[in-house]
Amino acid sequence: MKPLNEFVEKILVHERARKGSIETTQEVEIYFNFVGRYVPPHFGEVNLTLEEQEALRKKEERKNRLHQNYLRRKANGKQREYEDRIKTEKRRQMEAKKAALRAEDMANGVYALTSSLQRKEPQKGILSARSAVI
């Protein structure tokens, strides 16, 4: 039995339909050896009820509105300020978590600062025949 990747010639992944959105569509094309691009029959054809169509329309309107707001923030620089502020806050939180873990490890004797170790003078070692052959 052959592995599946022997039947696949190439896979093309296209850009997302809407950047910056959590829920978006993205086209992926799969080309098989000796077949070419394969599109399954009835791919993407779905019969929706009126309620489902209305819910989908409202969801798309909201996504469009949020995307337009994002583009406005990006154009006037407010998005960059927000990202910088969030990045700084996340970095501060990460450093606090690292410090807490380091303190816990030091209390357990797993972690030690080099400045707290005893200072010793370098010593000459004796090289045995066993350790010389590696």
C-alpha cells in the first residue's frame, strides 16, 4: 500500500479572503498525479433555509463592519498603538511568570544564579587514557 503523499503532485494554498479576521475562507487546491486538480462533485453547494441565510448575512455584515473598523484604525495609527501597548503588557506578564517559576525552581534547588555559586580557582586535571579516546 502506497502512502498518500505519493499520489499528490502539489498543494497550493492561497491567501485568506480577509486578513485580520478569525473566521475567513481560504482556497486550497490539491493536484493529484495523473488526475490534475480535483474538485469533488457538489463541492460548496449547500441548501440553506431562510433563517440560516439571514443568520449568514448578518454574520457577514458584522465581519465587514469589523474589518472596515480595523482598516480605519490601521490607517490612522491607532492599531499600531494598541498592538504596542498589548505587546508591552504581554511581555510584562511573561517576565512575571518567568520570575515566579525561577523563584520556585530556586526554592527547590533546581536553579541557581552563577553569582551565588562559590568561586573556585581553576585546577589542572589529569587526562586518563579512557577519557582521551572519544
